[in-house]
Amino acid sequence: MQIRSRIYGRFLSFDKKVDGAVSFFFKHFGKTKFMVKMGQKAQVLGLEKLWDKGPKAFIYFFLFYLIRDTIIYILIPIWIASFTT
């Protein structure tokens, strides 16, 4: 148990040195900070009010999600499946 806590302590100290970038990556795999903030705003404001605040940011938000989800859920599984046939 003590080994685990030492490793975790080292991880936390390294994460603090890089301003939380490592923990952010693990919590929000494949998302930028912009995508996370816009996702939070979409939950709080609703999509229509988010559009009213800034159509350009809204479009970028959905394009980023569209590209990310296409890669993660469509292209990577097809690529992995091509190795099994």
C-alpha cells in the first residue's frame, strides 16, 4: 500500500509541475480545454442560448466534437478491424 501512495504522490507532484495537464488529459481524453468549457456552458445555458452568445464559438465546438468523435468511434475501430481480417 505504501508503494502505491508513493507512486501517487510522485504523480501528483509531477502533475502540479505541468499545471494539471496530465490529470486533465486522463479526465477529458481527447478534449481541449475549450471543448470542456463549451460543454459546461452548453449544459448550463442550453444550446439555443449558447448560440446566441456566439455562433462562431458554437460552430467550432461542434466541429471539434464531430471530428473527435469520428476519429474515436468510427475511424479507429475500422482501423483495428482491418488487422483482424
